[in-house]
Amino acid sequence: MALLLDRYGDQVTITEGIVETAASNEESGYKITALLLDRYGDQITITESIVEAAAGNWRAGKEIMALLLDRCGDQVTISENVVSLITSSFDGEIVALLLDRYGDQVKNIEGIVEAAASNKESGYEITALLLDRCGDWVMIAEGITEAAAGNIQSGYEIMACLLDRCGDQIMITEGVVEAAAGNWHAGKEIMALLLDRCGDQATINENVVSLITSSFDGELVALFLDRYGDQATITEDVASLIASKFDSKIMTLSLDRCRDLVTISEGVVEAAAGNWRAGKEIMALLLDRCGDQATITEGVASLIASKFDSKIVALFLDRYGDQITITEDFVAYITNKFDGEVMALLLDRYGDQITNIEDVVEAAAGNFWNGKEVMVLLLDRYGDQATITEGVVEAAAGNWRAGKEIMILLLDRCRDEIIISGDVVSIITSKFDDEVMALLLDRYGDQISITEGVVEAAAGNLFNGKVVMILLFDRYGDQVTITDSVVEAAAGNFLNGKEILTLLLDRCGDQITITDGVVETAARKLVEWKGRYGHPS
């Protein structure tokens, strides 16, 4: 480079691009820049692009920048953008040199402090330097606090410095909270420092509350509610967020400290239901504390019934029973899903409003875990109003866990309320065992005709066909007629079919003809069974 300048120096014009290239040269940048300053110092000025080039030169950038600041002299006008770039890109030594050489040109000190606050590696050092040199002139604008809050590496130290030197000027604003929320490394610590130190210097609006609850953990949110809860408005969205994300401590603080009471809405209930760790506890707290300000809509009632267990539903009915609009669907849901405690509360509060008893009894018959317990309550309460229809019997038949004991209860207690139709007899014959069938025959034998349909239903009973068929033979003997459809039903029964056919051949061999239909039925059922289960039992 020296040889080039010696030979052609008088033909060379030193452009910004040449100095920029030198400033970015990692190997020889310092020497080249020094040579250019020696030969053409009066032509060189410090521009933004030159500062950016030096800042990007990790190996020699600092030395090059110091050289430029030291040598460019009074002919250089340092722009505000150049000062900001130097402050945000270099360390305290360079910034001190900048202030020493060009301090009288530095005008927008707030902008320079903001640039310092954004300097990740040297922000604290430079901020302290600027406050030492220019503290009396500095107004800590929101932009400075935001820059510090968003500084991943030095943000906490910078914020502490600002609070120590200019604490009465620091405000918690929406922009500051947003910057801290985006600071994955130090945001929580910075936010905690601000909450602890800012006192009344905070603008707590709905967006601030929403940002803090959505962006930080329970520890930070608890600190916020403790310090500023009386200024916080808990909107439905915020309440839903708290219900879905935190433990009951945060909801308790919200209820204790916030000026606007938390209400129970569909969104809040849905959110609590999705909180697998603390949702039940939160819902219990809301039901216990929200009092008269809660507006219990039909949607809220349905959600609580469908999302929570019997303890929560019982508490809900106890606290807000007088606000609930009782619909047929709500009653049916409670009857079908919950235990006797909840059902008793429902009946105590709304028993006189329940008119469609048949549907309620049908729902109870399908109650998988607590059907018998609930059915006893209904029978005790409504007695002769509880008509046992085909739908009720069908529901009990489909309840593989509690259906048998429910059916026995109904047969034992509802002699005059059961409509004994051919379909009811066929359902019981095809779905239950010989104990239920015997009770049916004992109670209603004089109303029952052993038709072809009844015998066919017994032959098709997957689990108990043989024992039910034996019972029919024992009770009705010659009245049991074995038709082709009965034989086909037995042939299609892949769990009991073989035993039933053996029984039929033994008892009524002279009535049985193995027709093409029987063979076709057996083959078709075999194909269906294999398609569904892989193999017959």
C-alpha cells in the first residue's frame, strides 16, 4: 500500500469507500488506516459506514476506531448517528476518547445514552461513563429504559445503574415491559428489579397486565400483583390466562389485590379445565370467592359439568344453584355422569323443575360408574312418575359396567311402571344374563309371551345365550318353538353359538333343519367377525 501511494499518490483521491475498506481489513487495517491518515489526513472524515466497518472488524476494529478519533482532528464533524454507532458498538475506552475529542459536538445526550443501553458487551461501562460525564443533562426517556430492558447481556446491570443514578425518572411502561418480555436471558430479573424499585412510577394498563401474565412465570407475576395489584385490571382474557397457566396462589393474589373482581366466564372455566396441574383447585377457589359478581350462563354451567369432577360440580350447585338455568340437557348430563352427592344437590335445588322424568331415568340407566346410586335417588324421589320405557332398558343394556344391577333394581322396584312390550322383553333377553331374565319372568311372567322373536333374541345373546335359553326351556318347555330364524341367530353367535346349537339339537332336534340360510348366516357372520376382530372367539 505504501509503494502504491509512493508511486501514484498524487493521482489518488481518498474516498469514503477506501477508508471503509481499510477499516474492515482484519489483517492490515490498522497499518493501512495509519498510512492513509499520515498521507491524506485532511481528506478523511468519520462516517457511519466507516464506523460500521470498524465495528465489524473483530480483530482490529477497536484500534482502528481509536486511531481515527485520535487523528482526524478538528476538521471532522461528528454526526449524531456516528456518535450513536460508536456508543452502541465499542467499549468504554473508545467512548471516553470520543467524548474527550468531540464532546463539544455531542448534542443529543439522551440518544447517546439509549445507544449505550443497547450495547450488549459494554453497555454498563458506557452508561456509567455517560452518567458520570453528563448526568446533570440527561433525561431518562422511555427509549433508554426500553433499550436497557431488552439488552440480553448487560441489561440488568444497566437498569440497576439507571435506577441508582436516576431512579425518580424511571417508569414502568408498556414498551419497557414488552422489551423485558422479549429478553430471554435477563428479562425476568430486569422486570423484578423494576417492580421492586419503581414504586409509584408505573403506568399499569390492561396491556401491561396482559404482557406480564403472558410473558413471565408465576414468581414474577406474584411480585407484580403484590406491588401493583391495586392498579391492575383483570380482564376476562387475563383471568383465563392465569387460570390456564399458573397455580392457585396467583389466582388468590388476583382476587385479593385487584380492583376489578375476577368473574367466572366460559373462557375462564375452559382455561381452568385445561390446567391439568392446578385447574381443579383454581375452579374451587373461583366458585368459593367470586360471589354475586359471577354471571352464571347456561354455557358456564355446561362447561363446569362437562369438564370437572363431582366435587367441583357439587360446590358449583351449592354456591350458584339459584343462578343456574336448568335445561333438560344439563339435567341429563348430570344424571348420566355424576354420583349420588351431586344428583342429590340437583334434586334438592331443582327437583320441582324437572318434568321430563323419563329422559332423566334413561340418562341414569346409562351412568357407567354411579348408575345404581343415582337411580335409587330418582326412584325415591319420583316413584310412580318414573316410567321404565324401552329407551331406559336399552340404556341399561348398553351399560356394561352397571347395567345389570340397574336392571335388577328397576325390575324389583318398578313393577307397575315398566312397560312390558315385546321389544323390552327382546332387549332383556338378548343383553342380560339368566339372573335378570329370571327376575323379569318372576315379576311379569303373566304378561310375557314367548314368541319367536324372544327365542331368537336369546339365541343371539353373545355372552349369556346358553343360560338364558336353558331358562326359557325350563320355564316354558313346549312353548319354545325353534324356527329357522332361531337356528340362524344361534349360528351367527360366535361367542355362544356352538353351545346354543348343541343345546337346541339336544332339546329339539326333531324341529331343527340346517338350511342353506343357516350356513350362509354362519359364513357371513364369520367374515364380519374376522373383519372386525381378526378371529372369532
